[in-house]
Amino acid sequence: MTRRGAVTVPDLVDRARRGDPAAVARLITLVEDASPLLREVMAALGPHAGRAHVLGITGAPGVGKSTTTNALVTGLRRSGRRVGVLAIDPSSPFSGGALLGDRVRMGDHALDRDVYIRSMGARGHLGGLAWSTPQAVRVLDAAGCDVVVVETVGVGQSEVEVAGLADTTLVLLAPGMGDGIQAAKAGILEVGDVYAVNKADREGADRTRRELRTMLSMAERRDGAWRPPVVQTVASTGEGVDALLGEVDRHAAWLAESGELARRRTLRARHEVEAIALAALRERWGRTEAGAELDVLARRVAAGDVDPYAAADELLAD
């Protein structure tokens, strides 16, 4: 039972499933704070999760990720779908909270009870996501969202981590930003399922689209594999957004028909379980006397009395 308001986890989960935004917010806060109740929360949410389509949106700073997210949410709501948005922002160096606050930038949907928008601070975690993002996705999934959009922090080449979380990864580029050259370096040709050249009303948009299509055509793909489309958009006006959403839906259908959805979600679950297990091991490590023994072994390695592999074996054996 939580202290504040004496609300139980089953009550919070029940309220969240009925669309109570305050309950959803409370659950995500428990996730972000790594609450002692987190295991109980995840156990209660588990039977109700696994239905939402997870859409990851990534790209370099300045390509219009938040504007595109806002436009996509508008399109999803027109089709009657409930939407959750996790916008990962840089963290405040003082509070650790989200620094930019995408809820301000997505004010069009502030009063829509079928849209839940949450800004989460990356808190120094690399890869453009917060460490708690997978659990927060599960909260929104179990709360009845048909689509959960995860918008990464915008750190450029290290953002490929979102592909391990999303069912569909949308990569945004923009003309005039050197994206044609940077695409190959960033590895985004391997992680994207759908590509959008945003700000297509700018000079060079057609060239960027051609370069991207050329690079994608050079990638080796097995027979029957998904071939990522390239869409041009002007998210600020909504131009091309319906076509973009159509490609996202087409990819979702292909995932289900090909069996790729089950494979991706199994791999995602494997990584999540592994991460939780490793975190638990680190916590146990900190509670043992291994730290003192490690200091002794470190001095022996530094003095040349033992090699680091032998020292590690000795530490693990103890």
C-alpha cells in the first residue's frame, strides 16, 4: 500500500484501466522512482498488457520529432484510437526530471482524455531513452492505449536503442542537415521500418529522399523482408502525415502476418528480463563484502601479482 492517500496497487491498476489519467500518472511515477512497489505494479499490469502497438520515433535534433508526434496523434485520434505518448527529454541537472516538457509542445491534445502524454527525463541513460521506458510503455499498454508513441531524446547517432523497444521504428530526417551522409554513419538504415523526410517544403527535400531511397535499396534483405518506405511530410501543416500513418499501419499489418511481431516482442522481453536481472545482481553486489575484496584484488592487479582475468575469477568464486 502506498503512503500518500493509502491507495493500493490493485486500485491504481483498476483506475488506470478505466482511463483515469491520475492513476496512470501515479503508476508511471512509481516506475520512474524505482518504487519498492514496482514488482507488484508489473505483476498486476502483466495480464492486461501486450495489446498496444509501440511506435518509436527517432532522428537528429531539429528534424521535427515533437511536431510529427503531435500530427500523428491527431491522425490516430481521427481513426478513434487511444494514444499514449512517452516523450523522452534531456534531464534537468537539478531535479533529474524532463527538461523540455513535451506536454507543452503537444498542447493540442491536452484536454483529450483518450490521449495521455508524459515527458520523462533520460537521467543520463544513453541511447535516447530513459531506463524506465519499457515499464512505462507497459503501464500505457495496460491502461488501454491502442498505440504507444515513444519519442526519443534527440541525441543523434546513439538513438538506435529505440528499435529494440518499438514494434515500428519511424526515422525522421530533414533536408539541409547533412542527413544523407550521416544516415550511413548513424546506423539508422538498419533500425528504421519507416522513414520520413520532414520539412519537405524546404529546398533539397527531393534530393534527400532520393539519397535515402538509394541507400535503402543497397541494403541486403532476405526474401519476404519488409522494405522500408520513404514518405515526405510537412508535419507543421499536416501535409503527408496521413500517408505516413498509412505506412505505419501497413507495417503493423505486415508484422502480424509475417510472425515478426512475436519475434520482436520475445527479443524485447528477453532484453528486459536480462536488464532487471543484472540490476538485481549489481544491487546484491553492493550489499556484500565484494567491494572490500575488490579493492584488495585491484591492488594485486596494479602491482602485477595477478592478472585481471584471474582476479575476476577469484572474486566470482568467492
